[in-house]
Amino acid sequence: MRTLYLLVLSILISIHSIAQDWEEYPGDSLYNLEEPFDAIVIPDDSTNLWVLGTPGKNKLDTAFTPQLAMITDSVLDYPINNHSWFDLIITDEFNTPGFFFPDHFFIEFQHKMYSDTLLDGGYIELSFDGGQTFTNIIEQPAGDIYWAISPWTGADWMETNLGLYTETDTLHNGEPGFSGCYDWTQTNFGFSVGLPLFPSDIAVSQIDSLILRFNFISDSIDTQKEGWMIDNFRFYAIDFGGFVSFPTYPNITVGPIPAQQQLTVNFPAPPGQLRYEVYDLQGKVVKKINQSETQTSVIAIDDLPNGLYILGIWGDGINLGSARFIKD
């Protein structure tokens, strides 16, 4: 089974009871593009403006971490009627195997733009099927197999979802995106699923990549603008505490944490036929439980060795979320 990992130097897990406190996992990875970064793929197309180079323009003049950055041509203004893109591809070959972020995986980057406001600009698309389909990051359906959590409406999440455009920031083709003239800006976005990814209705073996496509587009009017520049990709995870709920079925609780003999799962209402899967830190399924519909479910864990686990929860075949727990 292929699994999807991120490159991390180390992972130190800090577990909290269900609470609003959160902390960052140590061992995150920063790529300032000064060395080869195979995860970035630029199409071999003469009309594609994206290059990894040294900026030499008037406004887009210096990389965030000199000397190199991704930029829509390192010298010339962008032309009319252009659509250029590059992919950031995260696969299991991307890293040192053996570690993964249990949940709340985030990507951060720095960027700077000089374009016509709400006309020319850039937007980010996601693909979880190897590039067959792409969805604008803010249009990723809530409750889908994978779910982008930026921008999030919950107060506890706002400080970790910064600098992303909104659905009303539309470009000339109707796509929401970045536009206008702004200096270096930091953008963060994340996914409320763990890596490896745990899909609810397709086999894990079908999932082998996460692709983020960075698009830049221009309209038919030449205003002699310089385009978009991106630098310093960072990959990290945040521990927000106990249960990770999908918005389609909130208010589930799991406890006690730590647990010795059993876990109790409480639902606000019976969610249908229940299925639980317990994963270890390598993403291996170590226990499966099927239960009839109930509002309170008890799961025996006395047969598991002491350690950290993730409990995946399904109701009538729909993924409801996951919870980290410690067997002590």
C-alpha cells in the first residue's frame, strides 16, 4: 500500500485533552528554493512564464530569501492572454519515509504580486487524484474526502489561516484569486486530515499524491505589470488538541485521554452503522471495529501496546473524523 508522507526531520507528539489549546509539532520543513526542489514541476511549454530564477524587475526585484524564487519571468512583464502554472507535488517519494503528520497538515509560503486588481492574478488549485481533476482551494467541498480548512469560520482556527483570498476576490475568468499590488505576504492553509490520508469511500492504495497548482492568468489588456513571485515553502503540522471533527458531524467527544482499557465515543445523535479503524504512527491499521448504531460507543483497547494512535470514525460509510489518543 502506498502512503503519503511529508518530509520531516523529527516528530515530537504532544497530546492534549479535548481543548482549545494548540501547539506546533517540531521538525517542520522549510524550502527556500536555493537548492534543487524536485517537488516543483514546471510544464515544458514556451508560453509558460514560471521560472525558478533571480528576480530582475523593478517591483519584483528580490527573492524573499535571496537569490532564487519562483517568478512569472525573471525580467519581463507578463504578456496578455496568458495562463501559466507550476505544480507542487507531494508524494511518498518526497521525503524520508517513516513519519507522518497525524492531522492538521499545513503549507506556508511567501509571495509578492504586481498585477491589475481583480483582473490579472494568481490562484491555487488542489488535486487528490494525480492531476485528473483540480479544484480551487477555497471551493474544496466541506465534508468531501479531503477538506481544505482555509478560510475557516471558527474562531479557534483563524490565526492559522492567514493571507488567503476569498470567494469574492475574483479574477477576469471568474476564479477567486490573488491580485493587485502588494509586498511580501505570508499565506497558510491546511487540511483537517492526517498524512497518510484516510479517505472514506475509496481505497487508500488509489491515493499517491497531493498536487497544488499555482496558476497565473492575464486578460487582453497590456498594462505593463510584472506578475507574481513566490518563495520559502514551509510544511508543518499543528496539534489542536483532542478530536478532529468534520463540519458535517460536529460535537463528537472521545475519552479518556490517556486511556488504559477502553475509549468512549459520544455522538450528539446516532450516526448510523459505525466503523472504527485504529492506526499506528506509520499509518498501519492495527484494529478494526464494527458496531451497530448507538449514541455512545465503547471501544476496547486493552489489547494494544502502549503508545500513540489515531482513531478513524465512520457512520454509514461516511468519514466523520478522527481522534488521537494515548494507550497508557
